[in-house]
Amino acid sequence: MKGKNFINGQWVASGSGEIFESRNPADRDDVIGTFPLSNAQDVDGAVQAAEKAFPAWRAMSRIKRGEVFDNFVQLIKKDHEELSRLMARECGKAINESRADVTEGIHMAQYVFGITRTPAGDVIASEIAEKDAYMRRHPKGVVAAITPWNFPFAIPLWLLGPSLVEGNTVVFKPSEDTPLMGEKVAEYLERAGIPPGVLNLVQGDGEGAGRPLAAHSDVDVVAFTGSFEVGSEIRKICAEAPHKMAVCEMGGKNAVIVFEDADVSIALNAALLSAYKTTGQRCVSSGKLIVHETLYPKFCEEFVKLSRRVNIGDPLDEKTFMGPLINAAGRKKMEYYNDLARKEGGRILLEGGTLKGRGCDKGWFVSPFVYQMDYNPQSRVLREEVFAPNVAIVPFRTIEDAIRIYNDTDYGLALAVITEDYRKARRVREECEYGLGYVNLPSIGAEVHLPFGGVKKSGTGMPSAATLIDAVTHRTAWTVNNAKEIKMAQGLKATLD
Ligand code: UN1
């Protein structure tokens, strides 16, 4: 298939006619389609269309804007399976996870539709009895949404949903690894009745399309999910324009902490899901299992046994637990960190990495790499994000140690604590640095109506629906005097004498 950009309600090629390919990461011979390799001119056309569409969209009833998402949900529900299969083929996510991704996108659309009938502001008291004061939200204008490949349906909805229902218009640039899923989001929103120019889609890579989009002077908010490196570039670009806000969600080095009183079967299952779902490629995946020394030998043995049983293969096969990594760079990165673990003194329990043979040669398949590692503040492999199934199991003695080992990274996104002792869980809750904390659960699996986002290098906060609304709206104060004379707050004199 030949994909297009979607600008001002029209499906168009890039101005230069240049294209790029999307290929199946499980079978590199399978070309999914070609898509426009857009440049700064294409981006400018899209931003201008969004700017032009803004006044009418903003003036529309919030409830009417929300109805587009109700229509969208109905259309997606009909095509849920087809979209899930396309996703598995384009990004290599196991089919069960691809279905969950589409479902998460539906949930976000339902959420934003639902909130349009809830208060859009506050009535606030005044010092002066005759004054009525309100907080009213105003949309900011044009939102640039730059999204990753690992949740190619859900994350675009996280960013587009709140932006659009609040009255902003959007220019959307999906990852160049999943342009088809990006196109599907735009196509279904078009079918759901989004007016021309309100949502614009620009395909392409970070340098050619992402950078000029973030830098465009008519963009008011850049909402981004992806790597720390790209996110910090975006923040720098936005800092140069006084009006522009960057909302970035940028990864993590997450952990599962297993205390001595843990239910071991919950601990093992939580570790397995945290490490291997999406082949370790969630920003909330855990590559660090911090396990109390009394359970350590048994836990390591059992975790390795389970890791050997992980089904790796065709994402469309119902039995597959782990599909391939997304691309060559992802696999190179995993190999780099596997070597680093060896160099830093890791004791390898399960030799993993690039998989060859058994039909794996055509894709970016890898197997779990598991190692024991004593805590060492100099270790990089315990602090840096790998985005692959590279798993360190680290022993600890005291709760202070467990908290230190978890916190010793520049990231602060997700943690899971496995314990039957609420006091231990509470201490972790208070002293660890994170945005998402889980008790007796894996570090993955957030739901759309909860806040999502981390601290430190993980992000600027506010990246998902419940909180993104604060980033894409201005809170204005609107004060009305009902008296026949002016009365001022703070006892300020309101007359000449
Ligand atoms: C991500 O990995 O970028 O919490 C998002 C989860 C999913 C979202 C992950 N709902 O695992």
C-alpha cells in the first residue's frame, strides 16, 4: 500500500515525492507499505492548516467535539481484530498485546468523550460577596503530537484525545517505524467526522519532520513520548520560543523489588511480565529485579527456568509471548548492554541476545539475557535503559539498600514492590522516586484514567489524558462584578478620595 499525509482534510504525498518503507520486524521481506518522507515544507503546510482550523474548532461545543470520539470508538470496535493484526505485523508486538493496545486506545477515546460532560472549570469564591469568579479552560492552539512505535495506537490517542476535545488542533507525527498505524489513527478520526485541518498527519523521520514540527513558530505545545535523547532536544527547541510548552515522557530504568516475605509465585510472575512483555520495550519494563538475599538463590533459579519457557516467534501466533525487537538499532543496543553486563561483573545465568535459525533470521529476534549482579554505584548497566529483555537480578539485605538500588538511576518512572507487609510497601511508596508504583503487580499495565509519567530523566509529567489536559489548556480566571459599584479585594480603595 501507498500511505499518504493527511493535511487540511486531504490525503497527499510529500511535496518532494520522497518516500520511506515500513517493514515487518519479524520478517524483513514483508513490506507493509511506503509512506511520505516529509520535510519542513510539508510540516509547514500541516501547521498552517491546523492554525486555520483552530478558531472554528475551538468555538464548537465541547460535547460536540467529544462526539467525534464516540463515533471513533464505534468504528474501531468493529475493526478491532483487523487493526490488532496490522499492528502485530508492523511493530512485532505479540497479538494479545496488540489487541490490548487497540483496547487501550478505545479506552482513551471513551474517557475523553466522557469528560466532555463533566465540569470544564471551577466556580471559585471571592472576598467580595457580589463578585462571581470562575476558572475556565482555554485551548492553547496547535499541538504537535510526536509518538513512539511501541504503543502505535494507544499513545497517539493519549495525546490526541485530550488535545482535540479541549479545542486544540493537532499535527501528528507518528514514529517512522509504525507509519501505517499512524495513518489508521488519522483515517478513523476522519471517518468519525473530524473537520478538515483539525487533525493533520505528517509522516517521516525525526530530523526531516519531527524537528521542524517541534521548532515551528505556530506550534504551541509539543507532546512527545520517546527516548530521553530526543525529548531533551525537543525541550531545548521549545525553550527558545517563549510561548511553547514541551510535555515529554522519556523512558525509565524500572525495577521489581521482592521482599523476604513476598508471595514468591506473585513475585516471579510480576518479574516475568515486567521484563518480557513487549520484548522489554515498554518505557515501564523492568530490567532490574531487586531481590532479598534470603530468597535470592531460589528466585534466580526459578526465574531462569521461566525465562527459558518464554515463547519467542511470530507475533501473529497466539502462543507467542515475545515477538522481535523493533529494528537493527534496538538489537545492537541490547548486544551492547549484554556486553556491558559481562564487563561490569555480571554472572550470566541465561545467555541471550540475537537469535539465529529456526525462522528467526528474517527478523530482529532476541532471547532473554539474565544475569546476577551485585549492587555497585559505578555500574552503568544497572542505571541505563536497555529497551530489550536484558535482566539483572540484584540481591539486597535491608530495606534501605533496596530503596537505594532502585533510586540509583537518573530515571524515575515505574516500580513494583512484592510484599505481604504493608509497612514495607509504604516505605517504598514514600522513599522511592517514580511516577507509577505497583504493589503485588508488575511494573507495567497502567490504565488511561490514571496519571502517567515519571520524574527525573523520565519526563516532564502530564503526558496522558487525565493530566495532559493541564498541558493543552490555559486556566483562565474570569471575574464578574454584580454590584452597582466597584469593590476591590485586599481592602483596596476604589474611589478617588
Ligand atoms: C509505554 O511503555 O510507553 O503501563 C507505555 C503500561 C501501558 C503503557 C505503557 N499501559 O504498560
